[in-house]
Amino acid sequence: MTAPLPAARIAPSLLSADFARLGEETTAVIAAGADWIHFDVMDNHFVPNLTMGPMVCAALRPHTQAPIDVHLMVEPVDALIPAFAQAGANIISFHPEASRHVDRTLALIRDHGCQAGLVFNPATPLHWMDHLMDRLDLVLLMSVNPGFGGQSFIPHTLEKLAQARARIDAWQARGGQPIALEVDGGVKADNIADIRAAGADAFVAGSAIFGQPDYTRVIAALRQGIAQGDARRAP
């Protein structure tokens, strides 16, 4: 029997939103049924793009009570963690390649009152998880190479998702804390059932949501796909 997954969280990525209307866009997607706001931070160094910093996060914070899920694609990473915590972030995740001391960076995030996440690029092996499980609140698998929105989902992410889910389930079976399993990149209504069936419980969607005229309709379609994924996992 396959264990039931945690309730699904949908996290629209502001990378695909209208940057001139970020406050309105944030309010609109939460009203349309989203759960988190995904906040992509790129430095044009660790990844090839330049996006938003702590001042934008602080400006958005009054627009929603939903969790702000900050994904740091920056190097070095530690100096920005206190700034984003102060700006109102709830979850802060980073790439192990961007930190000289991954355990220390995870502890720094938690010390500042946020949940801590580790991000795995398509070619980054999952073994980073093995000695850090007690520090993790979230694992984020990139299903595209980070830097730009609108890319296509990399299919082998599904196998990697199943492996990450097995690690998390085994950890929790031994009495460990819950760890969310998030996917980012190319998530759409026509593939979210496969992604859910592989074990994801949080879903970042950018152009799939912000590129549509009706946010409520597209989020409902995503949830329908998630339900189909749950049905596939049922005994």
C-alpha cells in the first residue's frame, strides 16, 4: 500500500507575473486558490538572470498572509538569508553548490525563524539529503535548469522525485519531522498528475498560471490533475 501524500500546495512563481503589478498579482493568485507565493531570486552569477531582492519581498509582504517561498539562486548565499527573513519570507531554500557549509546555512535559515529548504538542480545528486534530514523542512527538485521561466519539464525528474519521496517517507517513518517535496519547472495541468503520482506535494507553476487569463480556472485544473495523481497512488 502506498502511503497517502501530504495535502498539495500550489505555489505560483512571480517570475512569470507582471512585474509592474506584483502586489495585485500576488493578491489575485491567492484569491484564485493558490497556497504559497514562490519568489525566485537570481543574481546573474549563480544563474544567468537577474530578478528580485529583499526589498521587493518586503513590499509584497503586506499584500498577503500566504507563505512566501523564497528560492535563492545566488552565490554566496548566507548574507542574504537574514535580509529575506526580515523582509517576511516564510521558507528559504538554496542550492548546496552555493554554500561552503550546507549544514550551517540550513541552521542559519532556521535561526532566523524561517523554514529551511535545499534545492537540487537536474544534475545534482540527492545524496546531499542523507546527512541533513534533521535540518530540512523542504526539498525542492528543479525540473528545468534554473535561470528562466517557460522551460519544458525534464522527464527524468519523475524518477528522481520518487527517490526523494522514498527518502522522506523513510525518514518520517523513523520519527523524523515532516519535509515538503516541491517541484519547480515546466509544471502544467497536463503533467501535474504524473508529478503528483511520483510523490510531490508542492508545485511551483509560473507561466502555466500567470500566462492564462483566468487564474481560478487554471488553478482548478491543476488541482484536478493532482487528484488524478492521488488516484494513481491509491491501492
